[in-house]
Amino acid sequence: MRAPAPAADRGLRGAIDDGLMLTWRYLKRIPRIPELAIFAILQSIMFVLLFSIVFGGAIPLPGGASYTEYLMPGIFVQTLTFASATTAIGMTEDLHKGIIDRFRSLPMARSAVLFGRSISDVVYNGGILLVLMLSGFVVGWSVNSGPVAFVIGVLGCLAYAFAMSWIGVWLGLRLPSVEVAQQVSFIVILPLTFISNVFVPIGTLPLPWSK
């Protein structure tokens, strides 16, 4: 049997093939560990219901606009941002369980792990984004733009998920343990989502310098 060619001799096509193989490997974990998808879906629904109920009648918007219309884009961004924490934890776990060392011993492109992880995260987060949209429709969110603008918006969300997955990969490869990855991800991500205008207009924030 002929041995596989070294990764350096297989070129770009070989690197893409290796990356797609790793993408499939990461996606196969979802049916094998269904709790990952179940709790991610429940968390997404919970955020939509919680924020729409708690803040829906408390935050007036200019022109009497519906808070749900303002809320849902923020929920999209928050959920996709939190997904980078899952990426960081997963990469840290793979690194310290020896899986990455096993991949290094194989004749495969070194970029395949990073490529596979980031692409699989985009596919996974695409499913979560669909759940968020369906939950938004239940609480009164609607798409007021045309289909082209809607598709562009969805693609923008997926591009943002792709970018955040690389931040999660970068953190995961540099943190010493899964526990530290959980703590660092929480400390970094939480302020980014709540100290912003994704849930409330900037004008309603009690900023010290605005007094």
C-alpha cells in the first residue's frame, strides 16, 4: 500500500482536503454528544425570552419602536460572541488531551486543525442562528427589509462567527487548562456584550462623563 504524501508535497488542495476532513470530525461530535446542541438551543431560547420579557416594557425607544426589533440583532451578536468561548475551551481540551500531538504525527497540513475547527463552528453557529430567528418570530420580531438584505445580514452574522471562532482558537492554544479557558473567556466576553449598545441605546446608559 502506498504511503500518503507528506503534507508539504500535497499543496493547497491537500491542505483544503485535510481541513474538510477535520471539519467533518468536529461536526460528528454533535450527534455523538447531543447535549452540546440541546443546551445551546435552550440557552438561545432562554436569552430571547428573558431579555424580551425583562427589558421589553422597561426601555422606551425613540418613535415608539418595538424593543424586540432592537433586541434581536443584539442577541445574534451576543450568542455568536459567546460561541468563541466554546471554541477556546474545545481547543484547550484537544491540546491537553494529546489529540493535537496525534495530528502532528500524521501526514496532514498543520493548518487543517485550525481550518476544520473554524469552519465547523460556522456551520454549528448557523444552526443556532436559525433557532434564534425562530425564537424571535415567536416574541414578535420580524424581517422588515427585503430578501436580499436579509441574506446579506445572515452572511454578515456567519462572517462574524468565523472571526470570533479564530479568536477562540487563539485563546485555546495559549491557555494552560480548560478551567482557565472558561474563566478567561467569561471575563473577556461578558463586558464586550453588556457594556455596549447591543441591548440598550447608548443614550440610556448612565455614563459618568455624561453627567
